[in-house]
Amino acid sequence: QLQLQESGPGLVKPSETLSLTCTVSGVSINNSLYYWGWIRQPPGKGLEWIGNIYYSGSTYYNPSLKSRVTISVGTSKNQFSLKLSSVTAADTAVYFCARSNIASDDTSAEFGPWGQGTLVTVSS
Amino acid sequence: SYVLTQPPSASVAPGKTASLTCGGYNIGSKTVHWYQQKPGQAPVLVIYYDTDRPSGIPERFSGSNSGNTATLTISGVDAGDEADYYCQVWDSNTDHVVFGGGTKLTVL
């Protein structure tokens, strides 16, 4: 059964870099059938897509975050990672990782399943 | 950038039908996916490719998409359907995923 699990620090200081890892079990991320994505949700607010990565390393990022985001595939474990630099309080959110199927035109389709999410608070 | 507009809230009596809308310019030309999110939980896919239901999602959930509006319909609503619902598309003009702002469905 496919499962995703986010991990990383729950507290990050302003101006520092947020780093999270998503561990995937049940399917290899070195799989041409899927994208792997990060989505976040500030407390009490809606979902915001951060970006996707393909097993080859190709990435797609939300333009509003692109200058601060790096998504990468783990080299040895079945993991992919998120780095968000120069964080502020506005980056406080629950961060989800999820699998995305690939549509017939090679774009990102629906997301599912999702990890349970991890709350990251930006505060000094 | 592409914008998806969802009413912030909707309410429906038990046993009735809820129609949740997602508006966007010419959204009928795009593929829409819908998610249900209950408090403290991760979103769950309930409709994909406009009208398809994942396994395990009741037939009470259905979708449609035409013109400038996509709709998620939940028939025979019960208390367990109370949740936030989000629509999502891929914007091919900018190559990125877009989510609607979400609709909070209250079962009266």
C-alpha cells in the first residue's frame, strides 16, 4: 500500500531555510508514471501548491515561491525533499507531500495519496 | 495567473443535495479534480478528471465541468460529508498547479 510520510523540524527561525523530507513506501519514486509534490496549508487557510518533481529530477515550482524553493529526489532512499529559504512567519503552515499522476499530455494530474502533513512554525 | 473561485461556504440539510461550484475562465477546457478535507486531516481525492470517482468514494459524489464552472455534487448528504472541499487544475499557460480557495460545507 502506497504511503507518504513527511519529516523535519517543526520550528524554524526567520530568515533560515526550512527543510523537509517525504519518505515514500509501497512504490519506487524512480517511476515514470508519477510526479511527486509538495503542498502547504497555512493555519485556517486553503491549499497552496509548492512544486512537483519527476524521478528524472525535472521540477515545476509555484511562481510565487520559485526563487526560494528547491525540490530534489533522494539519492539513496525512497525520498524526496523540500527546501524553502529565507522563511518568514508567512511560511508557517502544514506541509503535505503527495503523489501526482501524470496526465496524457505529461502534465500533473490529480494528487493522491497524501501524507498526513507536518506543521512547520517560523518563529524566533 | 489562472484563478479558481469557490464560494467560501455552503450549507445543506441532511438527505438533500449539495452543489459546490468552482469557477474559472473557460474551465471546461481544463481537467478538474476535487478534494475533501476534514479538520486535522490530509485532503482526500473524491473526483478526478472532472467526473471520475476513485475506488472507495461513494456514488453520491459526482462531478461535471462545462463553460466557466465546474461542479461537485453530493447527493443524500449526511453529517460525515461536512468538510472543506477544494477544486484543482493544471494551468498549462504557466505550467503549474492551481487550487481553488475551498468551500466549507456545513450539514444543517
